[in-house]
Amino acid sequence: MNYTQNEKIEQVTDLTLVVGVDIGSQLHYARAFDNRGCELTKRVFFSK
């Protein structure tokens, strides 16, 4: 799937939830944002 940056942005709607996950060797972090970039959660961390 080769999308241009504008095509990727157009795919984000009011129903889109963006989740970022950082996988580390010991701890992992996750954060959730809505389509406007407002953070819906505080930083969540978890381990294996």
C-alpha cells in the first residue's frame, strides 16, 4: 500500500483513534489520540 502523505491524512476521520506504542526491552509505553491530536490518555506503561 503506497499512499502519499495527503492520502494518509485524508484517511483519518472523526471515528479514528490513533495509538502510538513504544516497545522497549523492559517497559512499553502507549498513548492514544483522537483525530484532532488531542491526547485521550495519559502515558500508559506496561511490561511483559
